[in-house]
Amino acid sequence: MGHTEGTILVVDDDAVARDLLVEALRKEGYDVEAAADGTDAIARGRERRFDLVLTDFRMGAVDGIAVLREFKQCSPDTSIVLLTAFGSMEGAIEAIRQGAYDYLAKPFKKEEIKLVVRRSLEHSRLVRENARFRGELRERQELAQFVGSSPPMLEVYKLVARVSVGKSTVLLEGESGTGKELVARAIHSNSPRRDRPFVPVNCAALPDTLLESELFGYERGAFTGAIGVKHGLFEAAHDGTLFLDEIGDIGSALQVKLLRVIQEQEVRRVGGTSSIKVDVRVIAATNRDLAVLVKEGRFREDLFYRLNVVRIVLPPLRERREDIPTLAHHFLQKFFGANAQPIRGFIPETMALLQHYPWPGNVRELENVIERAVSLAHGPLILPEDLPEIIRKAETGPLGGRAGTVSGRDDALVTLDEMAKQHLVKVLGETGGNKVRAAKILGIDRRTLYRMAERYGVDLGEEGAE
């Protein structure tokens, strides 16, 4: 019988020792992969997540400590156990200090390694559950829109996971409403700085002179009205994260000062003569293309490169339409609590309209539309008339926003009934004909599913296909 949680990577340049360990662990029911050296191990760790890495200590250029450090960076909740034929106090201390779960000297008994594997996997599971619990508690509200499992969003999640543990400056690019501040908060809340301040500032909301005072603070008498000392936002964000939203809107003089602060990690208040050391991670965001602004001479190239250490591009909602049903149901759950009667979902025509609208305001616009629909709804399902007129009247075609082939006619506009039928067939296909899951995804009960199938002439298959 296999273990439900137990993906293990065995790393050893000794093929015989490696194969023996892999075979022993597979017999225990674990999902085991093998790597012939440290470089191979690191490459595999970037491709998939492991619950446990068992790595030899001494291996060529990339040794066990290098593997340990890399996994601690890209997958902090993976347990690492170092194995060595050269047991020493120094090696054990260094391994544990670097974050290894355990350190075993070869040759070890099979029962010993099995016990260590069981304990380390349990440790990995507890770390993951605690982190998830803390994260959910802290970010449940802030990250409400950070939802979706489309390929573009999975790429965003992977980048967020990788950059969270470091201190590199991050540049977030994306249209308004794509959730740039949510991503910044996710990076902060999953970083070692999570218990320190997260300080957001909208650079477009203030003229440069006021923004400079906000960011760097000022000394008493620095200008008319400066009746006391003001600590700036860099100081407020010390040991934490400063989120500079709409960074493309600041002028060239302030760009120079900002570059100096980021480079030197020290600020000088307006009217001040001494510098104040700060330890701040900067995350910048823009809905403009900074590379284009650089070419046009409107944004400093040196500041751009300083900010663009890690770049994360947030896709517009129209490029991840497969996430719209998930997001719509998520917001439905969020808002129907304020309504007198429970709202269970959307009729197919409503969902078809939501999936074909281009969403210029992105996720934020979708959230507002669902909130409005919940307040207008008269029954347990959201109807097309509960949506704004602009969405109801948007040109519709098959999923993807372009008219397709219907009844042999190219580029024909389809009816809402035809679209609803297509969506029903698609959901049934994705669920392998499982009616319970299909009804859940569509947000309806099974009786409604049967009525829809009958109406559109869709075969639901055998009665037993639950």
C-alpha cells in the first residue's frame, strides 16, 4: 500500500548505494526519483516539488550542502537529510545549521533510514500545514482575487514562490485590476519579512514633491509648514517590504533619488544632512511598459535595471478565460453572505456572457460585476439580466472571444443557447461525464443539470456515472 504523501529524491554519485536506497524506499510505497549528482538534483527540484531529499554529502563540484541551500531557497518546506561516509561533528553541525532535518553516517541500517524518512516526511507535512494555516489566516482577505489555475497564473505562482524567500527587487507588470498589489502582498507574506511592515504607496496619487516627503521624510523647517520631523515610508518599512505602485509615473529628479536609496539602502530626509540606514525590500509595479519608457527617455535605464531584477507579468483576464468560472464562484461565495437568500451559482447563459466579455478592468471589474449581480438577483441562480448591459450586449462567439464554426458556417455568431450547450458539453468532457462534479462546477444542483441536458439534447450517459 503506497503512502499518500511521500515524494522523495535520492541524490548520490555512487550508483550502487543510490539504487539500493531507491529500491528500499520504493518497497515502502514512496514515490522515489534518483539523481546522479548535485546539478541533476537541483534541476529536478526546479521541475517538481519533493517532500524529502536524501542527498550524499560529498559529490563532485555541487555537494550536499549546495543541494541543501538550493532546496531551502526554492522549496523551503522540503525536508533535507544528508548522508555521508565521512561522519564528523563539524559536518553534522554545518548541515543542521544550514537547515537540514537530519544527518546520517554511512553505513546505516535499513530500519534506521526508514525511521528517519518517516519522521522527516511528517516534519515536512507539519511545516507545510502550519505555513498554509498562517498564510490563510493572514492573507484570506487581501488575497481574495489571487485565484485561478490557468497556465499563465501557475507561472505567476511559481515565480512568487521562488522570489519570496530572497531579497531581490521585484517588478510587477500588468494592466489595472490584474492584482499587482495582491501579488506584492503574497511575496511579502511568504517571505522571512512576513512579520514586519508591508507599506504600499501609490506613486501616481501624489506630485513628486509630496511623494519625496512621503518616501524619505523631512526634518523640521525643511520647507514652509514642516513644523516637526516626519519619518518617511522607507523608514516605516524598515526590515519589511515597500510596495511602489505605478512607479512609471514618477519624474526624473525623484527617479535619481530613488535609485540612490535602493542602491545604498540609506535615506536622507528632505532638509536633513545625515543618512539613515534602512533594510527594505522594494517591490515596484506598473501598468505601463517600462522598457518602452526607457527607450523614449522618460524613465532612467539604471533605475529600470535596478528594479527589473525579477520581473513578473500578470496576465489580463481575457488571456486566462478558463479562470473566469473559478473567480466568479469565488466572488459569489464572498458576496452572497450579505444577501437574504443563498445564491448557488450561474445559469449557463450567464457564465457564457462572463467568459466572452473582454474585461478591460480585469479581475477587479469582474469582482464588481458579481457584487452587483448578487445584490440584484431574485433567485438562487444569477441570470443574464443581473449583469450590466455592456456585458449582455458584448459580441459573443465560442470561448476565446472569436466567432467560430456553427452548422458549417465559418465566423457565424452563435446563440446563447448554443453557447450554453457548448459549455455544458465542455464541462462534462473535463469531468469525464461525472454529473456530481459537473453540477458543482456549473454551480447548479443535479436536477437542474438533468433539465439543462434535456433542453439542449445532451446525453448524460449512464445513470451510474456519478
